[in-house]
Amino acid sequence: MHDPLVTVIIVNWNGRHLLEDCLGSLSKISYKNLEIIFVDNASEDNSVAYVKKNFPKVRLIQNTTNLGFAEGNEVGFKKSKGEAILLLNIDTIVEKNIIDALIETLYSDENIGAVQPKIVMYPKKNLIDSVGSFFMLNGDLYHYGREKDSNLSKYNKEMDIFSAKGACVLFRREILDKIGLFDKDYFAYFEDTDLSMRILLAGYRVVYTPKTVVSHKGGATAKQMLPSYIQFHSYKNRLCTYIKNLSFKYLCRVIPLTIIIYQCASTIFILKGRVDISWAIQKAILWNIAYIKQTLHKRKYIQKNIRVVKDDSFLPKLTKQVKLSYYYYQFFGGMERYID
């Protein structure tokens, strides 16, 4: 295996308080054939000045407005030179072997298109933040192992997953050149699942590896946004992703269930006194209706130019079945905070 040039892309918006841990940990990694691109989305907290002073080798891109996570990464990708692309959130801390371990897995099989490491919570590093997500026929994602003991053996073996978490994931550049990176209309949330689905449709695998661990503080950017704004983009993008990517057979199965789940969630948020979030869910549905022509145009391109395999070739084995109690916990136990 060769040592390909790896580009690390970090998108920042007012994350000055996170830079020392994130960029500091990156500066200590063992992999040498590396370029780091720092994309700043018009921060107002001296983030840019801090990077210039303390990490002068980092390539800096300054956007004049906040383009969001999706388009911010796209800007960085267009400027990148790497054969492999690592997307890394600003609120992470990486281990020294992060690139070595991910590269080893990525190039172990020519059919692997993306690799996610074990992502643990911070400071509770014994708890899992993400080891990848699985599909559910109601449109939800099943966040396997979320908040479970990260040392359990079942979370410490390599496995195929439906969706990698965008907080830290390594891609083959050649695949991104074929299928594109993120949909810029997403701004933030669920863009990683949309991309993972296109990788799967192109006939490649999305893999989780426990060979390296990333600590994730979580919610750093979300804390600066209104909950209703976050939920709008989350619900909007999820529905849009399935309309674009699923086969007609699965569309007929999944979309009705997704809408039912949306209405249940909307009702429960009203009962909880969160009319703002309930309305955000309805707006997410209305957005998809208003922009259906644009979405169907994207769907046509994906189905014609990217899809090379049927959903049945990968989706059943990447789908999780759950008990009815799961939905009770989802709606009444606070699992809305896990929504992508």
C-alpha cells in the first residue's frame, strides 16, 4: 500500500474555542503526506487570526458569508489535492494514528469508498458517539451503539454501515470526483447520509473501523443556532435524501412511513409545548413539496449516472428492525436530540 496524499478539510464557524484541541491534535499525528485545509465561514471570533498565528502550515480559505457545513466542505474539496479526503469536524480530537488506520482500511479493499473511525463522546470517552448508522424502513437512522460502552466487543470489529458520520470520515477522491461531495442545498444535517447513499448506489462499501478513536465534543455549531432551525434542516434533508436516492420500490415503502413519523413527531412536540419545532417539521415537508421539481432533477441524474446496483443488493443487510418500545423512547425519552 502506498502513502497517498491526504487532504484534511475542516469547516469552521465561530469555533475559536475548539481550535487548540482540534488542530493541536492534528499537528501531532504520525502520517506525513498530508495537507490541512481550514475553511472559515465568516467567523467573528478571531478564528482566522488564531490559525494564522499558531498553525501557519494550514491552508486557509476565508468565505465572506456562512455557507454552512455542506457548501463549506465543497469549497475546501475544490481546492484540495489529496488522493484521499478526510472530513473532520472542528469539535474533535484525533489520535496520532488516525490517518494511518483509516488509510489501511480504505485501501484494504478496492470496493471500500469511505471509512469512519470509532467516535466517542467527550469527555465521557467510554461512551460511543458513533460507530456508524443503519437504515430503518420508517426513514429514521438507527445510531448503532449510541451512548453504549465503547469497550464492548461488538463495537470493536470492522463492519459495513449504511451511513458514516460526517464528524470524521475518509473518502477515496476518485469516487467523490464521480458522485460529488455534499448537496449544497442541505446547508447542514443529513448531508453525510445523502453522500453515503450515493457511495452505496455507485457500488462501493461504507465501512466502520475501530482501529482508531476520535473524541467528539458534539453540538459545537448547533449551540449557536435555534433548535427549530436545526430541526427544519434535519427533517427537510432526510426526506429530500430518500426522494433522490431510493429506488421506486423503496420510495413507495419508506416515504409514507416517513411522513407518518414526521406527523407523530410534530404532534408530540406540540404536546411538549414546542410549537416552534412542530412547525419546523411542517415547513420541512412544505419545502420538499415546493422544491420537488429540483429534487426530481437531482434524482434523475443520480439514478441514471451514479446508480450501478439495486437497493436490494445492499439495503436489507444495512437495515435494522426495532421493537415498538424503541418508538416510545424516541418520542418520549428525548431521542430527538439524536436526529441528524
